Amino acid sequence: MSHPRNVLLGAQAGSVSLPVCDHYSGVEARMRKSLQLQAEMAQEFGTCVFDVTLDCEDGAPVGGEAEHAVLVTEMALATTAKRPDARIAVRVHPVDHPSFEADMAYIAGRCGRVLTHIMVPKVEAVADVDRAQAALLAAGVPDLPLHVLIESPAAVHRAFDIAAHPRVQSISFGLMDFVSAHGGAIPADGMGIEGQFTHPLVLRAKLEIASACHAHGKVPSHCVVTEFKNPDAIRMAALKAARELGYTRMWSIHPDQIRPILEAMAPSEAQIEQASEIILAAQAANWAPISQGGQLHDRASYRFFWQLIERAHQTGRSLPQEIQLFLTDSGNNARLVS
């Protein structure tokens, strides 16, 4: 029996599938709490529903960069030794920072084998990605993906070239640095919950990054929302990012932001029910066109509904047992990477 992912995605069947939330923390106590929360929510939802990115760029005190690199490395190794399914990444310093090479050599060299990826901030061009890739190769981790953070107008201009790099798995948008780079041409409210979705230059940048990612099979990751005490603001931002701008992943900077992001980016029960019915009917028809609910469906729509099911799984939604079989090792030995 053919697995839907192999039938419907073809050459894209091996494409990346990431949790919809990427949670950042850099202070030791908060990093430990974030990893514990990840374990608790993975048990609750039956899958790891968010990544934890241990932050060296904003987390390391000036002069203490080397010590912080040791801390996050030991934390990643200790956590994955107890919990091999933990999803942990590290954000290193920018490529032009004096600590970049040391970060990459120590962190990637010591714990690269257990990390999901390394995040490189302030990427300006493909040359920066090449430099990060060279550092990974020198550290002996040739297969570790890179996530990159685009934070300037010039970098947005080069988004398609950056997304085309084979080592890049995801591109994130750095809202506050992007606005600051305009020298006051974008008002401060362009960084706020409303302005970031209405100012034309900010909106254009977000769309360019999302479009570049989808053109090259990469994951667009939406920026932070600083109003972390307002769950409605986070939920609204995640809904807009997903439904209007094409983002399939979003940053969290506070534990209270994680669940609203999951809820906003998850398909509804009605959508899951419809997708499940169509996929099961299509499988019964050996993936030939079918009529379902008075509508014609073929492999183009099957692909859409299968990807919806994958997103439901990534967000810990309940799925029919027949569909759940496709997402475990018992379903033709095909397991959804999450």
C-alpha cells in the first residue's frame, strides 16, 4: 500500500517538515524551563510540537561568549541523552562577530549530531551561508541544516538566492532590525502588532521571504511578537502570518506564546475531518480522481489535503485512527518527520 507522502509529493517526499513553533531562550534558567516544557507538551500531544532554540546571540553576556557556548552544548547533550526525540537548535553569533568561528567549532563540533539545526542571524547574502556551511564542514557535521535570519532590506532583496542554497532549511524574518535599518523611514509602530501587518515595506519584506521559501521548498518562519503578555495579539499575528502571508512556522520568545501559535496554525476539526475523508477515499480509488461532497478531486487537491494532515500532526491535533497509521512506524514503515 503506497504512502500518501510518497505518492502525492513525489520528489518532494523527502522535503522538510518542521514544528510550527520555534521557541527561543538564552538565559540558563529559562532554557532549562523551555526544555522541560517541550518534554511535557510532547507527552501531552503525542509529538514534539515546538523546537527549542538555545540562544547564544542574545543570551551570551559580553565577554562570556565562550562560557555560554559550553553551557548550551552541555545542555543539548544532557537533554538528548535522556530524551532522544528532543528537538533542540542553537542560535550562534552572526558571521562577522568575533565569536562566530568559535561558536561553530565548539557547538557544532561537540553537539552538532544531536541538534536539529543551527540558526545563523543577520545573514546578508549567499556568501554568509557559504561561510556557515564551511564552518559546519570543518566541525565534521556535513548534514546539519542551517536556518537563517534575514534582518535588512538588502538581505530581503537577496531572499530568493539565499533560499536556493541547499544547506538552508528555513528563513526567518527579523522585524525589529529590519525596521531599524530604515533610519526612521518606517515609524516605530511598524514593529508593533498592527503596524507590522499594515506598513507596506514591512509587509512586502514578509511576502518576499515567504515567496522565496515556497519557491525553493524551504520553511518560512514568522517574526516575534513582543506583546508577549497578550495571547490574543499572538493568536491574531499567527493567524495573519499563516492565512494571509503563507508562513508555516513562527517564533516564540515567551512560554505563554507557544499554545496560541499552535492553536492559530493548526487546522480546524472540520478541516481535518474533510481532509481525512478525501485522503482515505483517494487511497481507496488508488489515487485516481474522485467525487467527494459534490466536488471533483484529483492529485492536486489530494496533495493540499495531505499537507493539511501533516500540519495537524505537527500541531498535536487529534486524527482518525486510519490516518494516524500513516504517521507512525506501523504505517508502511513511513513516519512523518516532526
